[in-house]
Amino acid sequence: MSNNSGEVKVGSFGWFTKYWKRLPTDFRWHIEDSFQPEDIAERLLPNEEPVLQIGLAWYRAFPSSIIFRYFGVFVILTIVSTVIMLILAFFGVFGFIFTTIPVLIFIAIVASSIQQYVTYSQWRVLRTNKRLIISLPQPHGFPLVDNIELKGVPTVVDTNWSRNPVWRFFQFFTGARDMYISMVAYKFNESTARVGDALIIPDVTLRDVLEFKKVVFG
């Protein structure tokens, strides 16, 4: 099964997984399905085999991966900055309340990185020989996730630039695009055509888009 080459690893939690798997299956699946894409390895249908799995481009998790990889460095910088500000506050340069700024900035950066990585991990398109499973973050419901299962294949697979100028900048240099998946055909307007009722998977690499098209149309 092909996988997204841009997957980011943030560390090993093998000990946690070992004890988590010992929980009652129904309870564990309920919790897992609320916050992450379905673990297809445990719930394959009869004679079902995974064919292709794709996710978001690597740069969608790049900032968070830097924070996690050099977490110790950021902790040290936070401590040093706090000490310096305490010294300055002691000499009356500013009030002691400002010495909390480095810690608050550190907490905000870590919280933002966790949210970014969780969201990055929740986007997934999985094609098996029997169904198409699309997982995506629930709108305005972080950290919940939606898992959608389709029996057929999309009628339309299209790519377009991101509406977000920041991600569009990365798309320009990496070749990634937003992938539009629709079960209905194009809708033709007066001067253009657009994908009707499309589900948008943001920032998918061109290689993954091509592999998905091979599976759908091939």
C-alpha cells in the first residue's frame, strides 16, 4: 500500500500503544474514531485489501515537526529568556509581570504545534478494493474527526490552487494542489465550469494526486 511520503514522525509512543490495545475493543474503537482516522488494519471487510493511502503535503506539519524535534532547545531558550527578564525586572527596567512573557509565548507555540500536527494527521484518503474512506477534521470541532465511507469511486478528481495565500505560496514551490473529489459531474456556468458538490482535500502532492487518479480511473 502506498503511503504519503511527507508523513512526519514526532516520537515513539510504543509503551502507550501497548497498554491502549488492551482496553475493550468497542470502547477503544469509539475513542479512536472520534479523534483519528479509522485504523483500517483492524477493521478490514472480508476479502478487502488497502490499495492507496494519501495525506497532506509535508509542509503542513513542518513548523510543528521543528518544535517537537528541538523541544529541548526551545525549553532552554525559554528558561534563559525568563532569567534575563527577571534580572531586568529586578533592576526596575519593567514590572515583574512582564517576566511571564517567554513562558506564555512558549505555551502558545507548543499548543499551536499540537493543534497543527493533530489536524495534519486527521486528513487522509484511503482507497481499498471495496471502498473509499475519507477522513477529515470536523469543522469547528477540534480535535474531533469525520470518517466518510463511499462504495463507489469519484466521478471527478480535480486540482486547484489553495484559497489561503500562505499555503498557495508553498504550493507554488512544491507543486502541491488542493484536490477536489466529487461524486457528481462538473457544473457548467455561464463562463466557467466547476466541480459540483466537491470535497476538498488541501495540499496534496502531485505524485499522490497522480496515484489517486490511477486508482480511480485506471
